[in-house]
Amino acid sequence: MNDTAEATGHPAPDEQDPAPEPVAVHGTVAPGYEPVRDAFARNFAQLGDRGAAVTVHRHGSPVVDLWAGTRDHDSTAPWERGTAQVVHSVTKGVSAAALLLLHQRGRLDLDAPVSTYWPEYAAEGKERTLVRHLLAHRAGVPVLDRPLTPDEAARPGTGAAAVAAQAPVWEPGTEHGYHAQTYSWLTGELVRRVTGISLGRYVAEEIAGPLGLDLWIGLPPAQKGRVGRSGPVSAPERGGLRLRPRRNVQDAYGDPASLTRRAFDAIDPPVDENSPAYHAAEIPGANGIATAYALSRFYASLIGTVEQGPRLFAPATLALARTVESEGPDRVLVVPTRFGPGFMLHGAASPLLAEGSFGHPGRGGSLGFADPESGVAFGYVTNGLQKTVTNDPRAQALVRAVRGVLQG
């Protein structure tokens, strides 16, 4: 299984614990943003971070740019400026932006049936699935009756053919449930049908290239040395946060027949996320690779102008990105979730900065989002994967620090 239950918990201080050795935090913060640096250091001292980076832009300019720890979760080599990591489902936000850019440019109608662009998708009763259903996790195909192997998942066209042939588990458009793995092939194939190129190449040419982002869906060979190794870590049992999964969520992940397990196990056995083959593949809902600076700058470009780069979203597209398409009980995550057309919206399952924020978390901790009202864009990446899907305590500590700075 590639993901585990949503984590909730509370601090459990123990005054007899020895004070941890302070981590060396590198980078810069603008005056007034020192609490974010303090929270970042505490993530290492109290919440189990091994190597991580956080960047915050405000009105298009960086105000926080920090990194610390080791580039690999299991080594002592230092994290350097420009170290990148696999960011898991944070990639879904980048893929959503690609589709909304196509809509903005008049090439993709969100209210058209998916089969308008991808005729084979009409099979098995999916002929009335709209593009907006696909984006907002309402398509009803979060699972595959036959999971794909890692090699099949990475092979161009194989995942798209599998999801096109899949019968929906609910009537498309009537409910929502997180398409943890199948989102990759749904979005990737739709971009390919509209543009004639892969989603990874479209992102490189239309988003990462113009903005100068260290962000890839399909890592070029020349960048292999930039990527740190990630792996599981635990928060300390004392002086940190004990993770307490909700019982119903825990049961859903533990049941091989549940939609939850089947959705996350649509690739089986699990992929080796540190392999060069996985990094080079294009799996647009899961295997994006980025720096924290790139994620923050990407989201800054969605809500305004950035230094030496274009604004990506027109005002109408920005408003669309924050429009609620799905809200309430999630058939897969088994908690209430809120989605716009592709982006996760601020809510209890995935707290962002404020009510108008939009973005996407990634399994294990990474997070990227924007808040148009405050002009804030945020990126956090980590190599230490904890048992979280949408609400990581380290990312949330940083978000709370940013919120506190803004509230003065």
C-alpha cells in the first residue's frame, strides 16, 4: 500500500527528555518571518524531520527560503540549496494547473464529456463523465479491477488504457472519492489527447520553463544528482506528536477490499520511489520532483506576478481554481474533503492558510498551496515520510507559523 491513514494527534511533552541538539538551518527569512525559521527548526528537534526545505513567497517575492538536515533520509550528506525530492500527490496540483491552462486558452471545455477528447473513455458507462468530474475526483474510477505493476504504471499508454476500460464504482458526477493513483492516467491522457504531447512535457514547456522552476514530471537524466532519497521516518514518541489515526480511517486502510486500499493499491506491488526508472517516468498524480522554492514560486505565479516570470492564471481561471466542485464525505479517504477542479481546498482534512487557499498535499508530508487574499504562496518538501496523507504535523506547524506572522 502506498499511503496510510490521515494522522491526527496532540503534543506529548516530557520535561525529562534531554534537549535535542539544534539543527543547522540554512537560508534566509525576511524581517518579521523569524517564527517560520523557529518552527522549521522545531520540526527537526520535535517532529522527526531528517531533511527538508520550506519557501514562502509574498506578493511574488520570496520572504522565507530555508533548508536543513540531510539530502537523503538515510545518510549524512547535507541538504543543499537546490536539493529536490519526490513530492508525491503535490504533483496533482501541478497537473491540475496544466489542465486549467488548456481551459484558459480555449482548448479544453470542462463541461464537455471526456470522450469528446478521448473516445475510448466512453466504455463501461462512462460516456457522460465530464472533464470537471475527472478533475474533481468525481469520475468514479479511483480503482482498477486489475492493478498495474510498477513497470506497467510507468509505460506510456498502459495506465490510460486500463482506466478507460474500467467500469465506474459510482455514477460519475454523483459522489466524490480521491483518485489517488488513477488521477495520473486520467489527467495525463487528457493532456496528450488535447495537445499531442505528454503532460510532463507540457509542464516543462508551459510552466516550469517560463518560470525557471526546478520542477519535473519525468526527471531529465542531467538532473539525477539533484534528487535526495526519501523513506519512512517516525515522529518521536516523546517530545513530539503521537499519531492517532481515526478508527474508521484505520479500518479502511486495513481492509484489502475497501475502496481506500484498492485506490492506493492500483499500482501493486508498490513502486521503488528512489529508483532512477521511477524518477524518469511520467506519473502525473504522484511522481513529480521539485524543490520547495519551485513549488512556492509555481503557486505564486498562479495568483500574481513573480520576479522574472509570467503570471499563469488569469483572474477568471484563478476564481475557477477555488470553486468548490466536491465537498463532504470522501468515498476513498473516509473523511470529509473539499476539491475544486483539481486543487484541494482549505478544510479540516487538509488545512491550508485560510478559507480561500488552494493547493495540494503529498503523502508523507510535502505541501504546496497559494492564498490569494494574503498574496502568500508556500512550498515544503521533505525526505522523511511520515504516516500522513493530507495533514502532516510538520507542514502544519509551518503553516501555523506563517499564519501567525500575518496576524501580527
